[in-house]
Amino acid sequence: MDQSLNFNRALVEKYDRPGPRYTSYPTAPQFHQAFAMDDYQNAVAASNQAIAPKPLSLYIHIPFCKSLCYYCACNKIITQKTHRAVEYLTYLKREIAMQAALFDRTRKLTQLHLGGGTPTYLTSEQLADLLATLHQAFNLDDSDDHEFSIEVDPRTISTEQIQHLRSLGFNRLSFGVQDFDADVQAAVNRVQSEEQVYALVAAAREAQFKSVSVDLIYGLPLQTVASFDVTLSKIIALRPDRIAAYSYAHLPQMVRAQRLIRREDMPPPERKLELLELTIKRLTDAGYVYIGMDHFALPDDELALARANGTLQRNFQGYSTHADCDLIGLGVSSIGNVGDSYSQSVKELSQYYARLDQGLLPVHRGYRLNADDLLRREVISALMCHGRVDFATVEARHGIDFKDYFADSLAALEEHVADRLVEIHDDALVLLPQGHLMMRSVAMAFDAYLGSEQKGNFSRTV
């Protein structure tokens, strides 16, 4: 994949329209309730019986937060009542036992990710208990080659707890920073000091975490190019292994918390593009490699190495370095990907508890991929992870003639080709340097469910 990335303001404005993030294909709006618990169990059984069963990956959703960040559109429960986590963990352990019973014990669990909400809402003792439960239920990879990650709110954890996370087996951390500017922090109700973040990152280095990631958001209220430039300078000085710089999607009609943000504080659309351009320039000038979408990494980080050698993966947690796994979603609203199926748990805590009280998995909806879905998923994944699609590889695996099968998709890319976002050769489709930022727009040409079949609302593609 070409390592270069060009920012062309006119083209970014032209192609910045709503579209999927392609953490899956088909995307979540296509999931339906006709896919039920028995469909999930059948998918697991088939995955166990594969000639070479895949290793396992777990995503565990911890929905609780102690305070409300006004920008956040995640599925979360705001509460200071920490006893609610005790109840949740009781039910989560039931689900762990039920899920583990479905999978062949010989299958190694090589990936674990705790997301939220705020995973560090849980105490050190609760996290230790959760990991002990997982060890008992699954065949965990105890070597440090595994990828065990956790999202950290710097306001909820001490430097001593960082060391404890490492002792539990976590070897990757993701810190939510968003912005260091005090006015911006106040406008979104997420006030945290630079000193907190710096001390925690230093503790993570001392504990020898393999990767430390920092999340930023551009387009927040009161952000200016000058103020965000200061934040970027501080982050670059901190030198995290990975940086995720997300575009803020302001949708107060859909996200109630965002109604607490003053409309007059929101930056105009042209400033968001200025902030994006600034972010790309500052991070790439500082030596970070553009991975794709919103992600950057240092050249020696596993993500950058995976991108260079063609082993980069993409799933519901974003980009990943490990080979393809069967992903088990645990907890309220979690999403899994087992075999040729996707599944999602119920979104309401009361429903989650009720299902488990009945001895049922909390599967609420899902999707079983057909042959066309599997083909298009491979093409879109190749674009999103590698910036190119080799026709012969796809043709050999799926028994098609690429240009004939995808004639309509390639025709839909004529404007992209004219604008030098992508080239279509005899043997491959290749993203060009100024096309990497618009990879979602290119991928949309291969999505069979857009247009008249489109469901749901998507964020803008740049």
C-alpha cells in the first residue's frame, strides 16, 4: 500500500457525504430480528466443525459511566451507583458461561477488548474477577503475544491501577483525551488535566504496555485551528504509539446528550476541514503513518507493520493486527461475528437481564451472509485495509470474473477515477494518495445495500 497521503480540500468537500464506516459488511442497519438465538448457535456449531477453526476474540461491553460527556453517542448508562456494576457482572458471568459452552475448548482466545461506556468504571477487584472468570471459561492465550486491550477514561484510574491492568494480562491501552483545551472540555462536560494523562501514559510505559493509544476528536464546540494545534503539539510530545482522530458528528436530533451543546459554540463545516487538514499535516510531519480512516501509528507499531506487510484486519473495534478471528460479543448491545454471521445483543439492560434469567442468550438480531455478501465483504475489506483489490485473488476464491461481476460498481467509480482518487488496472483496483481519505466513498461503490435499499443514518465519510 502506498504510504503517502495527500489532502485535497476541494475533493474532500466533494466526497464528504454520509456513508458506512465498514467495520462490517453488510453494515449493522441490515441486521434483522429474524436472526435468532438458534441461528447464532448453528453458526457457532459450524465454526467449530471447520477444517481449521479460527481463534477466538472477545468484545465485552461495560455500559456504565459516572458522568455524561455531551458529545458521546455510545450506548451507555450514567450512574454514580456503583452497585449496578456488581449486578451487571453477575449477569455477565452467566453469559460468559453460556457462550463458552458453545465453543470448542481447544480454540485459543487470542484477542480481548473491553469497551464502553467506561470499562475502568469497574474496580481493580472487579476487573480481576472478570479476568479470572474468562480464564476459567475459555482457553486464553497466556503468552504476551495476545492482544488484550481496554479503553481508559483518565479521570477514573490511578497510576497504580495501570500496573494492575498489566498484571491482569492487558497489553494495550486506549486513553480518551479528545482535547486538552479547557474551554472545549467545559463545553462537552469532560474536564481532565494534562497532568493526569501524562502521568498515566508514563505509568503505561513503565509497565511495558505494548501499545498506548490516544483518542482525539475534531469538530467539537469552541475548537479553533489554533487551539487544536496546541493539543496536537502536546499529544505529539507525549508520543503515543497510536492516535485515533475522530470527526465529531453533531446529531442532536438523534443523540439526546448532544442537545446540551450550545448551537452557537459549534464550529462551521469549513473549520472541520481545516482541523482535519491540520491533524493530518501535524501527525504525518511528526512521523506517524496513516493507517486508514481516523487512525495513525508510529512506524514501528504493530498496526503500521501490519499495514505494510498486508496483514491488517478490520472489525467492529476498528483496525487490528491479528489474523481473522471469530468474534464473540458479550454484554448489553455487543456485536459478534462468528463464521458467516453477525449477531447483536439486546440494547436495554432490563432485557439483557430478563433473557439471561430465562436461560437464554441475549441475541436480539443478526445477519447471515450469502455468497454475494462474502464476496463484497472481501473487496471492501481489501480497500479499507490495503488500499487495493487484486482481481485474480478475488476471482480464484469466488469463481467470478471481477470486471464482469462488478461492472456496475466499476462504472460507478468513473468520477473517482477522473478525480484521481483511484486507478482501475487490468489486474487491480488501487487507491491513489489523495484517495485514501475517501476510501469509504470508493468502498460504497461495492455496497449492494445502498441507494433504494439503504437503511439507517451514517456519519460523513471524511
